[in-house]
Amino acid sequence: MTVHIPRWTLLIAGLLVAAGIGFAASQVLMGSDDEGPAATTDADVLAAQDDAGDGAAEAADGEDIVDGEQLPCDEQAATQAARRAGVELLVGDPRSARQIGRGFGYQVLEVECADLTGDGADEMLVELACCTGSALDPWGVFRQEDDEWELLLTQPEHNVSGVEIEGKTVIERTPTYGPKDPFATPRGERQARFEFAADGSYAYEAEGLPSDPVLAVRELGHARIGSFRTATEGPAEAVDAFGEPSMTSKPERESCSMLWSDLGLEMLFANFGGGNPCRLGGAQQVTVRGLSAQLVDWETDRGLVVGAPAAEVFDLYPDATPGEDGLFDLDKAYTPYGDVNEYATVSTRIHRGEVVEIVLRPLAAGD
């Protein structure tokens, strides 16, 4: 069963909420011709706003579920489950999490129900949408646990063209953009697939997924990013290796960045000789980050992965030192450029006790 809520209805709902808030506020501030005191306090205005914005949240309270029954799998249940998952579904964004189902906050765009794990009970796929076309489109898969919908999988980091269930597989489609493509008209799509097993685990497949996702810098200009080699390969070969990028920036100040969002991979190319860095650039910096990087299982040649606890950084790299921009520099190499004669080849960012990104600097275009 699929429940689809068109995006335009979300926009209209938001406008109606705004109109209701404006009317309520004007009545409060202007008072009434009838006898009796006019309400003029800020508290009354805020109360009117809360009343207008809480309709969907109140509708999401749902009814009690009898043990052993299939839970309702509809927009109301999806809103309730999304609000309960909250921060986890939106990856550490408590402000937006509190507004799920309210006013201009994230609303349920699509609900699809199917037995992904083969246990006889449906799982629930929920896609959220918010505000503007450029806002991220978080989605999650929920399973029935102790008579509640519990989050099994979340993918909160992408703009998506759509998410759907095919058999026991969830398919995510994400748009691709070239340097001059407007947001409303992407040039193509990428697909990622999450195939579920009976225990709720899933196998991840995506276009350009490397079979050996190792990150290593041997020396200046020589780095390995999966099958891609910075010493001899450039942007065209990166597209061959990883597929059409989710986003390619316009050339700017001798540099060009390419992002593969479903691989958690971003590459910065540069050309210091006047050529187009999007075509003739060398890989200067490579960054892997986010939940997608964990799904790909990118790792350094010493075994560090995104999501690792901070203590593991210093176990694997005992000589790690604080670097620039809040990074820790893990490994260094010789460079003939500048006065220091060495530079950080591998760095990492730690947030709330875990690795959130890994940065390589091949400097294949020079320095």
C-alpha cells in the first residue's frame, strides 16, 4: 500500500497555516467591537500560533494497538513515528525534529508499506519533505517493535527524486546536476538500493560503489580512492569510476568540486595552468563524510572509518596532532612547496566523540 501526498498540498497547507496565524494575531491585536477586554498579550499570539501548527501533530496521536496486530501504516502513523524518531531521523537537528507535522516543518510526503524482512509484518517506508525544493528529503524505514514503529534505517542527507519499495528492496533515486544545471531541471538520476534480510540488516548497492573502498596517500600527487588513482587520472576518470556526480560546481578560482552524495564522497580538482579544472584538473583534496560514507565503508589504509570512536583515531595514529579548521592531522608527507616542507596527507574531524569525516590531500595539481 502506498500513500502519496503531493508536494503542492504541503505548500498550500503551510500557506493556510500562515494565513490562520496572521488572522488570529490581527484579531488579538485589534480587539473586538463587542464588550469585554481585548486580548493584547504576546502569550495569546503565541497560543494562536501553537493552535494553528499543532493540528497535524494532534492527528498523529493514533489509537492504541492490540498486542500482535499489524500496526496502522498510513500518514497518521507515519507522522507519529517520524516525530518519535525525531532527531535521529533528521540527524541531530532537534529544532526541525520538534516541528515534524507542524506548520512549516517537515511533513510526510509518502508512505509505503511492505514486508521487507519476510517476518509476516509490514515495514513502513516514510519520506518527509519541507519548505523549499532545495531542502533535504529525509526518509526512513520503520519496523514493528513492541507495538510501536521503531526506526530501522534512516537516510537524511540527500535531495531525492523519489523512494520506493520493490520486493524486499528500497530504491532511492537522487538527481544529478552539471555546473550550469538549474535546480528544477537535473540532467539525470543516480540509484541506490537497500536490500533487506530477515534480521533487519540490509545490503547497500549504489552506482560506482567501489569494491575495495580504501583511502591512501603514498606521496605527493599519488593517492588511491578506491580504484581511482590521482597520479594519472582526473575528473573524467572519476566519473568513469563513480558514475555521474550528484553535483558538479562551476569552475571557481582554478578549482572545481564533484560530489557523489550516495557514496559520501567529494573531490576537489584544481588546475593552476589556466585550464578548466572540471575537465583537466588534478585531485587536490578528497573528503568522505556522513552516513553514506559509512554505508560504502570507506577506510584509510590503517583501517580508520567514518563513525569510529575518537579513541580509535589515536590508537591507529598515535602521532596525530591538532590541525587547521578543527581537524586532526593523522599522517604527513614531504612537499617541495612552501617553507615547512611537509603537509598533512590524511586528516579527520571528530564530533561528539566519533569520526564524522576523513580528508585526504593528494595535491595532484601542485600547491
